Amino acid sequence: MTYEELIERLDPQVYRSLRQGIELGKWPDGRKLTPEQREICLEAVIFYENRHDIPEHERVGYLDRGSKAGTACDPSVSRTAGNAPANPDQFVEVKS
């Protein structure tokens, strides 16, 4: 069985347990996830969400930037050194 086949057959309850483990840093029984386990779980969850067309706003790691998208509060907008204002030409309008 390939990794892709395993993810295709992954039970939704197992997916939720993996996701909860990532969020809390521990397994449902209370044991702490190692960094390696967390990385593997995250890869599996991301692959599952992509493969099963989970809506973007429900995916692990999703950040809703809302009305802040494309403004100086948006971390994707680079800032200049010091207290100089950000370049307004680098802002983009994001429509949802």
C-alpha cells in the first residue's frame, strides 16, 4: 500500500485524532507527541485535507486575514527599516 492509498482510506475519525494531536501536542490518551510524530501527523493531515477537498477555511494552519489582508497589518507585506511607512504599492486587494 502506498502513502497515497493509505491517506485515501484514512478514516475521518483518525484524521480528527491526528489533527487534535497536532493542535494539542499530545495524543488522545495524553502522551506527548515527539517533534517527529508531530511532523508526520502534519504531513498526513495536510495530504488528507488536499486529497479530500476540505474547504480552505477548515484546514489546519489556516489564518483568516479578513479585513487586514493587504494592509500594513498583513505579515506578508514587507516593512521598511525603522519607523518609515510601508510602501503602498506592495499592497494587494484581496476579495473573498
